[in-house]
Amino acid sequence: MEFTLDEMREHLAALEARIGEACKIAGRNRESVKLVWVSKFHPAEAVENAIALGATDFGENRVQEAELKFSEPRTAKDGSRVRCHVIGPVQSNKLKKAALVADCIHSIASIEAVEKLEKVCAAAANGQGKVLDILFQVNAGEEETKSGLDVHEAEAFLEDLEKRAGAAVDGKSENFPHLRFRGLMTIGKNTGVPEDSRECFAFLRGLRDKFLAKGGAFAKFDQLSMGMTLDLEVAIEEGSTMIRVGTALFGERDYSKPVNDPA
């Protein structure tokens, strides 16, 4: 059952206290960590309540659900435009829809997906084009149930991407001019022990730093999407710039009534 607005306000305050304390321990500013409200399986009314509490960024796993909630522009409490993040794996046949509704896709893990997204974004807005932020998902915990680039192949993948991008200046490349390579995403280990994820979070930070330092196509490669409700403190200590939190903010999801997501 979803939280009421007052319950959401209470839980947000508790979450902000955790984030603030983690930032203090890590010697970071609170503003350096973006909170992405994971609204999957929650209704549009819950999104409206979140916006009323100051939410600006929302994460959706299913493309169909993202379309239903965020195809029409929404305005945040601070006057900015609400941003939609597609955070789940996207099938090839749904990349077009994902590219059109999302401001950022966190789960890219193939050159083919990058190439398709470039074509879609180039043709968007009646040929005027759209610039899309993308992050590359790495299975840093090496778990069979997780999607993403193999941890041992991620660096080679990014090096290949750099070559394919061609000439690049300040994050804009010759061959992918409608895509901004913004960073990396991973999901912590599913052990129930936050500390178990520290090594994979640190690995991701090191990989991000290496490619950010290259500049060119990776000049904007400054984001790390890692950390959820259980392990957000460890993620923040290891440099996360985006944490993805759902149930702790919205309440329990009703999985018996999933949003239809046809092929």
C-alpha cells in the first residue's frame, strides 16, 4: 500500500537524515548526491505527492510505465522540469520508446544499443533531434541474476566505444552527437549486508575516474548511479552521485497489479 502524503513526508525526512549523515562522514556536500525516486509499480497519484515534496527525478524500470507517467511534461516544485530515468534493462525493441520518454537511461550495456539510440535521438522532435544522457550498467557484483557489462570486460567496452565515437570535444562526439556519456551504474550485492557492496562500488568509481580523465567523449562522464535503500551509505562513501530509492519513499508496491508492458 502506498504511503499517504504525510507518511511520505515523514519517510523522506528519515531518508534525508541518512543521506546527510553519510555525506558528512564522507566529507561531501549533500548537493553532490541526487535522489532518484523509484516510482515503478506506483500510480501517478504517488508521483504527484512526491513532486509536492520536492522530487525532481524519478526512476522507472518498465518503459511502458515510464510512458504512462512521464510522456507529458511535469513541473517540479522548484520550477524545473521533472526528469525521467529509465533504470531497468531495456529490450532492443523498446529502445526507441525509452529514448523518447527518458532524460537518462542507466542500463546501457551494448554497442548496438548505443548505435540505435543515436539514430532514434537524431530523428526525434520531427528531425530536430534530442540529446539523451546515458549510463553504462556494469555487473560489478558478478551475480548471474544481474544485467550489465561483465566486470572483466567493461574497460575494454569503454575503450572500444571511445574509438567508435570518433573525434570528440567536451563530451560531444562526431559519431554519437545526440548522446552524452554520463557515467556508470551498478546494483549492489544481494546479500543483505551493505558492506559486501563496497568493493564493487569502489571498482566502479575507479573505472569512472579513469575514463573521465580522458576527456573528449568522456568529458561529462562524472556520474555514478549506485546505492539503494539498504546500501546507500556505503555507496555515498564510495562516491555515488545518484541513489535509487523506492519502497522507503512510496511504500510497498502492489505487484499483483503490474502495469502492462507489451512487446
